[in-house]
Amino acid sequence: MTKFTLKFLVFLVVLATVPLMATGPRISAHLIPTNKNEIFALDMPPFISTEVNRGGMLSEIVTVAFSEEKKEVAITIVPLRSMIKYYIVQENALAVMGRHVVLEKEYKTTFVSFPLYLASESYVYYKPLNENKIHYNGKLSSLQGLTYGASSGEDVKAYKKESIKVKQSRALSMFKKLKKGSVDFISLPKESVKWFLNEKFSDDKKDFTFIDGSDKLNPIKIYFNLSNAKGKELAAAFKKGFRKITKNGKYISILEKYEKNPSKVKSQLNYIDKSLK
Amino acid sequence: MRKLLALIGFIIVCNLHALESTDMTVVLDANEAPPFFSASMPHDGMVGEIIYEISKASNIKTIINYKPLSRMIEDDSNNDLGNPAFFINNQDFNSIIPIIVYHMSFYYYSNDKNKKHIKIESLHDLKGSKIGVLKGSLINLLFFKNQGIVFVTSYSQESLFKKLRLKRVDYVIEVEFVGEFIINKLFPSQKDNFKSIKIQSNHNPIAIMLAEDEKDVDIITKKYREGLEKIIENGTYQRVINKYFPEQEITSDWLKNLNKFKELYNFGEEL
């Protein structure tokens, strides 16, 4: 096969998978709005994403937990945190889920929350540009003068205090900014880092690396809005259903699709069990 | 001395005036999507003309640069025109300025005058139907397959409506403005046989999306937003829409939806 033929075939594949018009319809499962209980979720693959089967690991867990209690929910995945904020403030959304979606002080409403997954996050940098620039000793002060690519909604006071510049971005852009050198390091759940490197940066994934000793745990949660008339009822139903799926093996079987290490699956289950007591 | 002061004053006034009247030039990438955008239509089509009027009102020179959609999406440093949903997964924008909001509709063909209008209230009503859609617009095929709905895809909107006319599909899902435009173009004498059902609450915006690294991006954003407000207030916006769709009124619902998207993409920022 000649190079030209190969390029032409790649072009055809791209043509077949990309919509033709930027103003055309996008036809999703939410084509016809339903009266189902709507939950707004912030995109973060492989946990929550339209690019992952069943909307991602956590979308599936939430849907299955509710179905144990015979409740139907529609999970609407949005790309921007500003959209989550809009739905809470302007439309009194029933529930939202995701990483860094709620800082209680931002809202006049109160939430009841449940952790869905305890994510292990780590700093990541791009080796070709930063090999001799980053020397992390466990303290933020060792990263002084660098630029941190933060997620929208993330609390960044500690970074600013140590004279670390902060640029907020969405996850995919963070990786692009690492490559361009406009940020020096980022922090994301390890599962998300692996997903982005495999799906979007497979050619140069070896150039991205975790910073040793920077692991921290951050739960990804679902938040029920108690100002919404159905918030309390749905929170109680979710808690009951979630507890059931941790006992009947459904939670584990969903986790096992994404995590092959049995001890990690077990420690997730223990964490969720404790949080539901 | 007085003469010198007068001269300095004159120079300052002239420079201020020059600064005010200086055109800023902004390049926005778009793809061929008549009647919204098309290089072959006067002022680049309906949305192209709205942008032309916004630019005139805000003293900005705007150039619409046509590209294939895949290249617009891949480029993460450009300014884009279109539905933000196609772009914001791949690019962080400094600002998103919605220009119009459109609805999607189900179109069907019926020349039986006695036949009652069809109602589509849930996906269950579509079970067993063949639906024509534009290639690439389907997000979750498996979900629809499980609902017993069959999709027939096509590379062009015109071909979708030809299939509908020949009853090779039961419905076509299309943006209402685009559907009307194509039916009028292809089947002017049969246009009353094409019926549409508007999908309520399913609306999307067409917006100007300005890149993070665009020079003077905050000034441009402010000017575009003010320009849009100006042309809505002085009736120019309504006049442009009516050039393409004479019966379309700019209702309070239209403006409410436009405002919703303006807030949705920028919530928490001072607009």
C-alpha cells in the first residue's frame, strides 16, 4: 500500500466519523426530552463521558443504583463547569456529579453528597520540555515559579501562596498546554491520565510522566440539591440503591470493567461501604 | 507656546479619533452550511449577514474563512463559528457569543389531506420507524438500536429530503431553518406535503467562539456583544432573519433562549 493510499484511507475514516456541518443536528439519547430525573454531570473520562460506553463508569454506577429502587434518571453530560453552575443557580438542578463541581460556598443552596469513587490523583509533566526543570520534594514550595494547569473549580489558593502561576483549563487542553509549554504540570486522576494518553496522545504518550511522590486522594461525588422539591427523596433512594449494589456485586462488576487489579477494586468497595454508614 | 500647546492638543484629538475609528480585524472559521453560512450567498448567508451587521455596529472587520469541519475542530488555536457543542471538547475558548438559536424538527411527507397530524412524544412513538439523518450527527447508535429505531444516514441534507419524498425513510431529523430552505429549493410545488414536528426544548445555538490567544480578545468580545445588542434593539436583526424566513418573528422566547445560551457558556463571568 502506498503512502498516498494510506493517507487517503485515513482521510476517508476521518470523513466518515466527523459530522459534516458545525450547525447540524446532534442526535443523542436525549433527543426527545423526558420527564426522567435529570442529573448534570461534568465530563471526565473514563468516569463520566459521552466518549465512553454507557456514559462512563460513574454514570453507569448511578443509573444502576437508581434502577435498584425503580427510579429512572437521565444523566446529561456537559463539558464546562460554568454549565453545571448555571443549572444549579438558574434551574435549581436536582443533582450534579463530577470532580470539582461543587464548592458549597458558591451557592445559596445546600447539598447532600455521596462519594462514588476515590480517585488517586497525581501531578503529570511533559518530559521533553521539563526534564531538568521539575524537582518535587513533596512540598509545593519546590514548584515555585512554575505554571500549574488547574481544573476549573479547583481550589488553587495553596499554589498561589507559593508563587505558582495557575492557568485553568479543561482536561484535554491541559495535555495540549503541557506539550506547548504554556503550563508545566497538571493534576488529574490517574485513570483519566491513562485514558487521555491512550485515546488522544497515543503517539507520544511515553513523553508524559507522573511526578513521583505527588499522589493524593480526591473523591468524585454526586450532589443532591435540597432546594429542589425532589432532592431529599432522590438522595434517600440513591443511598439505598447504592448500598444494595455494593452488596449484590453490581458495583464491583462495573468497577472491574475499568480496574483489573483486584486489591484496588476491594479498597474502593471498602471506602464506599464506610462512606454509606 | 500657545501655538505649540494647540498643536499638541490637535495631535492628541486626531490620535484619539484615529484610535476610535481603527478597524480591528477578526478571522472566524466556518464551514459551508446554507442557509446559515455559505460563500455563495450574499453576505455569507443568514448568520453571515447577522455577523456582518454586528461587525458594522461594533466597528470590527470580520472575515469569514471557510474550512472543512474536521479541520475547524482539529485546530485548537482558531476562532470558530457554529454550534459550540462540536468544538468545546477540543478547545478552550476565551468567550462564546451565541448569535441565533435553532430548533430541530422531525419532517415527514404526507399528501393525504385527511390524515391527522402525527404526534411524537417519546422515543416509543418512533419504534419501527426509519429515520434519515446526516452522516456523523448520531451520538449513540446502540441506544437507538435497542429502542427499535433504524437510522438511514446520508452525506447531504438534500439527499435526505429526496429519500423522504420517495418514502424511503419515514422521518428526517433536521434543523428547522435548514429543512425549510431545502424543501423550498427542491420541492417548491409540494412544500405543503412536507410536515414538521418541532422537538420542544431541543434547541442549539450558533455562536462566535473566540480563541484564548486571540489578540485583544476581551475588547473584541465586549464589542461583539454590544454590537449584537445594538442590532437586536434597532430591528436590524429581525430584518435579516426575515430576509430568509419572512414569517419568523423574534419573539421573547427566541431572546430568552439566546440569553440562556449566553449565560450557560459563560456562567459566573461578568458579561
